Amino acid sequence: MCGISGIILKQRSGINLTEKIATMNNAIAHRGPDGEGFLLATEQTNTPHYNLLQQNYQRKDLNYIPSSNLKTGDQSSFLAFGHRRLSILDLSDTGHQPMCNKEGKTWIVFNGEIYNYIEIKEELKKLGHIFISESDTEVILLAYQQWGTACVERFNGMWAFCIYDTEKQFCFASRDRFGVKPFYYINNKDFFSFASEQKAFVKAGLIDPKINSEALHNYLVNGLLETTAANFFEGINELMPGNNLVFNIKTREIKLSAYYNLKEHISLKNDKLSEKDLIEKVNHTFENAVKLRLRSDVEVGTCLSGGIDSSALAVSISEITKQPLYCFTSVFRNNPINEEHFADSVAKKINAKHFKVEPTLEGFLTEVDDLIYSQDVPIWDTSTYAQYKVMELAKQNNIKVVLDGQGADELFAGYHHHFLAKWNNLFSHGNYKLAMNEISQSKKTITNPLQFYLKEKVKQKNYLNKKHFKLFFKNEFLNASEVKNPSVYFDSVNEQLVDDIYNTRLKSFLKCEDRCGMWHSVESRTPFADDIELINLLFSFNGNKKIKDGISKYLLREAVKNKLPNEIYTRYDKKGFETPMNVWMKKMHPQIISEIKIAKFDFINYTDLEKINSENTFQNKLLFKLFVLSRWQKLFITR
């Protein structure tokens, strides 16, 4: 897990390449405090450099180990790569980046983990390739050498990397299938540049930071963030999940291509399996996903909320390792959302080393600027702060790697609207009696499920909360882009899940996961969101099977049933790393109003701002987003 950056000049435009790449790399130093490295390339030479962190390298025989300072780099260089290292696999010099092959003709900067690197390495050895390191980075390099850009189709893991091929004269970049690891880029007449985080471009002065007006509208009005390639920052683009990018150095052209789209992998391949066999297959694939993600040269812990997802991970890790496991939990004592009892139950069963943190309003107000800055773009609500504190807790206990349950809801159907998709499917196929029976059984998970169903069907046709926007925003702003109804329901569970993965929830959650972890130099591994075997399996049968007898995530529950405490197995509510946001908002209300006024947004209807009802949850969330935006603006725009 690391931070990557790069600049390729298209023309000499007064850009000091060494200064810019050093600033970019320093801006994301939190992603990799264990080391740094640089590559400068001219048309004839490729030279590795160090900058601030000159290390006592033992393997000076390797052609990618730097021996000269970046400040002495060749000023005629047209390409610069930067890397910050968080040492997880191969802690020795051989894991240093930027890394190259033995001929020195292909260079890489890589952020992430290829969990099946051992299996790919053995395959490459049989094909005649010789390795000098124990790192997965070298596996990517030689896999590219063997299979070209199609190498990514063999990878099981999370990644964002850029390869400079000196012979073909292009840079090849790729991002993992669901976007666990970030990759942003700028492409203008002067240069092509990429980085793990947007702040690298801002700090280096490669853009004049401005808000993308459409992205702003989507964030405030449509509740969408980074769902398209166009970024929150004007002029920055995002390489989308499951995509490759090739930048041709000679023609200066970019070519984007998708190597993976989940929609193309929905099938009924395993639909004829009996329920017992399907659960067994889920159990085996899940266990293998966890085993792969325990590959590490440092100790691995886990986030533990007390819900089914994190509990399944904790008990599975414990069973595999047979060692006491570090578990990290956020708690909110004397509050209905507190899940401490459930987390304690799991921790006790596996004899875990259990650590807890209780986020507070006072702490939030003290750390909110660091929280927002860590994320690069505005946040949704205070739940991100709970995640931020859990990752900080892991760092305080010297744990560099944690597993987390992000993505389980989108694979196994864990939200209430997934029930709607199943009911819609049954009704649309004329199974009225079965549909009504399913609705009735869902009482154990959803309060008044029939009322919920009817209410959501009405909301799908009429956006009832649309009226609230006029209290906040001027008509010009509201009408500038489409106001989308968030109540979008399919009549297929799997299609509903795909929409969650790509268009609404998961992508934003993974962004927060990455930033919260990496701000504290903690690698977060998400088997539910990046194990290709598990993902493809979960979309190889009718999605209706994921909900049974009114119980969500039925297949996951059954797969780990014998490992879980009974109170977790029979727990049907859902909370996650929640915070008492409404309580906090009421206390913050005067300060929030004041800060929004000071921000002087030109799209706000300030005359009605005082009319906002702090008891109204929808209005509270909008108010919070405006408060966050005012802080974000100070940090990135008017700084």
C-alpha cells in the first residue's frame, strides 16, 4: 500500500519537473511513511533518485536503487515518477519503488496488493521468468512483460499503477475492478499527470483549484459524489474502476478501455446448485478470499463493528491464524446506535485483543479540517469520522494492515431496498402469493414491511423531498442540472446491487475507506469488494436467493453460521460505523449556520437559511453538507 504520482511533459512550458514531483510526493507522504523513490527519464536515460529520505540501502547492485539526489536530476527529463512506500510485502530493499525489470526498460509505480501474486509468480517462473524480490510489484512487471495490458485480467486484488514502457513509448495505467485504490489524472496541452490523491495536484500547483459545478450540484442535490470521470475539482479526471489507460508519449494521445464490467458477468451458472451446495461454495470462496488477504510480512488486524460482515471476517481470520486477533471498534455508549455489546461478543469468542474508541462531537470539531483534508472531497456525514478514528486506533496499536467488511452489503444484499428489488421481481413474474409472504416474513428485519414497500413505491414516482431544496438553493443553481430522484428500484436483486456498486453507494464508501486508512498509514483490505472469485460467484445465480424468509445476507449468514456467536447470527438490524449525527447537528446548529453565512456561497438562498428545521433529518443532512463544503472551500480553494 503506497502513494503514487507522475508527470509527463508534452512540451517545455517552464515546469520544474523535479520540484513538482517532489511536492506531489510529499503531499501524499501519509500513504507511505516507510520510504520514497523517484524516477527521472530523458529520451536516453532512466535514473532512480531519492529526495528527503536517503536510506542506507543494502542492495546497491539493483538497477532501481537510487544513488543520487533528486535535486541533481537531469533538467532535460520529460518524465518523472514518484512513490511513497508503506512496507507490507517484502520489507527489504528489493521491494523499493519505482521498480524496473532487469533490463531497465520497463518501470512501475504501484499502489495496492495483488493477493494471488504467489500463484502468478509460479506460473511466470514456469514460463522462464526469474525473480529477484518477494514483492507483488515485480510480479506485475513480469506479468506485463509476459501478457501485456491483458495481465490485469489475471490479478485478484486492489491496485492502481502506472508502467512506463520505454520500448513501446507509452505509459500503461490500470485500476482495480471496483475502485478500491484511487487513480486521478490531469491531461492538458502541457502535461499528463497522475496521483493517488487530488491534493497532490493542488499542492504542486498543477491546477488552479476550482469546483466542478456539475459535481457540486450532484453532491448537494443528488447525493452523488465521484460517480463520473469528471472530478469535484475542475480539470481533474478519475480513472474509473475496471479501466485501463494508455498514454502514448509520441502522439500525446490517451486511450481508455474497460477490462471488467460486472454487468457482463451476471449469469445463472450456479443457479441449479442446491441451497446446501451453494452455501458450501460461498463458504469455501469466502474463506479463500480471507486467506489470500492475510498474506503480509506485518501483523494483520480487523475492524469490528459487531455486524454480520465484520464479525464474519473476525471469526474467519481467527480460525485460519489460530492467533489472538487485533480488533478495532468505535462505540457510542448511552446511545441507541451503540454496538459495543455485539462487538464484545465476537471479541470474547475469538479471544481477541480488542481496542475501542468513542468519537465525540468535541473531537469531531477539533479534527474536522484534518478529516476533510484527508478525504480530498467533501464527506456525506459524521460516520466517516467514526471510520477515521478506528483507523487511527489501529495505527496507535502499531497495526499496519486491517481487513474490513466494505462491500458485503453490495454482494450479499444487506440493505432494505434490496428487499424491494426481490419483491418487485416476484410481483413482475406473477408470484403474488409468494411476494406477499416474503413481505410478511420481513418483519424481523424491517418495521412494517408492507407500509415500507408502498411508501417506497410512492417515493419512486414522486420525489417528496424535492421541496426542501428551495429552502437552501437559488433556482438558477437547482435548475442548472437534473434533480434526480434517489429512489431508484429495479425488479432484479442483482441489477439493484450492480447499481449500488457503480452508481451510488460502494464507490464512495471505498473512497472513504482508502482515505481514512491511508491518512493514518494503515492499509485496509476489503475481500468483499476486490476478490474476483467471490464477486463472480455472487453474481452467478438468481439474486433472490440472497434474501430468504425475510433475512438479509442469508447466504453469508449460513456460510459462517457455525463460527459466529448466536446473537450475531440472529441479528437482523444494520448500523455500521454510525454516529449520533442528529444529536450532534442540533448542538452544532448555530455554528453551522454562521460558517455557511461566512462562506458566502453564491448559490445559497440565505434569506431562508434561518427557517431550516434542525429536527428534520433530510434538512439536517443538507445543512451538514454545506458546513463541510464551507470548510472544504477554505482548505482547498481559498487557502
